[in-house]
Amino acid sequence: SGVIHGAMERFLAQQGTGNISAKAEELCSKIDTDFGEYQCLHGIGHGVLAYLDYDLPAATNLCEGLNSTFAVNSCYSGAFMENIIAAQGQGARSSHETQWVSDDAQFPCNVMNKTRDMQEKCYQMQTSWMLRIFKNDHAKVIEACMNAPEAMREPCFLSFGRDAAGNSLRDTKIMKELCSSVPELYKMNCVMGAVNVVIDFWGTDLHDQASEFCLGLEGKERKTCFEIITIRLGEIFKEKEDRDRICGTFGEFSHLCNGLVYE
């Protein structure tokens, strides 16, 4: 993921943003997994914002020139992530600063509302900035998500779950505690955000953290958590015996793997 981010940032620094749609199609379509293609297009969003000196509206306008909804939304997410990273002093262009952050927890999402998709992708990254301005006070972040427009609360709590997993280095106890603190209506979004991070970056040192997280949940969140792992197993493990081993950690939900066919 990081390699692809950096490669795309460097590519755009060298080649510019002219004919961006064709360049994205040529480079990203060669990657043989959905996650890899997403990371490539997401990396373009990072690179576009950096190339345009952190002019966020201009970057999102360029993203809109890509050739599919998937590509546009992936690019949006990269641009919004790069904006936050730059505000944290770790942007692709360290000598440049972004003006698109403030002490307003809803900014820039509350002004980047040209389309629902754009605003949604903004909120799916926004808790990383909320945590910064609230000094990691998760209760205040939850309050800020609840103060978002009603249609944007679900993506905000997806972001909350993503940060719960990422910032804790996939510590299942911390992930569970943080998602348990979310209002009942949005617990599922937190769970989805958290478990997908574990799956996205599933490496040899992660062992069975995804299943461990799911087993710590209750009710519909527990079942949905295992369903997400099941659906995505084919992206991660190419060998049936590896997938079967993971399914064997599902407890009473091991049957979810029955009959699944992966190409």
C-alpha cells in the first residue's frame, strides 16, 4: 500500500496531471486485485493534491475526470487523506502546507459537498483530523461524528473504526472497546471500518486478529464481522487450505465458509 502511494505520487510529480484518466487506466488496471487497484487510484489522489500545491477543490475536480465511479471515489479518498497527512506535517511535499483544515471538526467536509460521494469520502477520513484537534479524546470524536449531517454519520463512524484499528496497531481489545463506545445505531459502521483495516493489511504477523476481534463482539455485529472476513478471504489467501484454516477460527460461524468458491 505504501509503495503504491509513493510510486503514484512520484509518477505525478514527474509526469504531471495532463491526461490523468488515461494514465490512471494504464497503470492501475494492471493490478490484479480490487484492493491493489484501489490503492493505485487512491495514490493518484494523494499525488494530485500534492502536485497542485494542496488546492483541495482543484484536486477533487481532477479526480472527477477519471473514467469510473470507483476510480473517482478512490481518488477522492486519497486526496482527503493527503490533506490530513499534510496538516500533520507528513505530506508528500514537506515544504508545502494545506489550508484545508481548521479547528472545526467538520471542515473541510462541510464545504466539500459538491456531491454526496465526495462528502462521504471526506468523512471516511475525517476522524483522523478530529483525533488530532481533540488530542485523541475519542468521546469528543464520537460527539463530532454525531454532529455531522445525518447522512454522513455512517461514513464518519467507518472512519472512527478505521482509526481504532490503525492507531492501535490492530489491538483487538482496544478496537472492541472503542467500537463499544459508539452509539448503538452506528456500532456496525465502526466494526466494519475496523475489521476491514485488519483484512486490508493482513500479513504473516497478524495471525488471527480479524477473527479474535469478531469473537469479542455480540449479536448482529459479530455475524456481520465474520461475513466480511468470509467475503474477502479470496483476496488474501489463494490456497484453499489457508482459507480453511481461517474459517476454522470462526467458532459458531464457520458454516459461513461452506460452499464458497474463489477464483
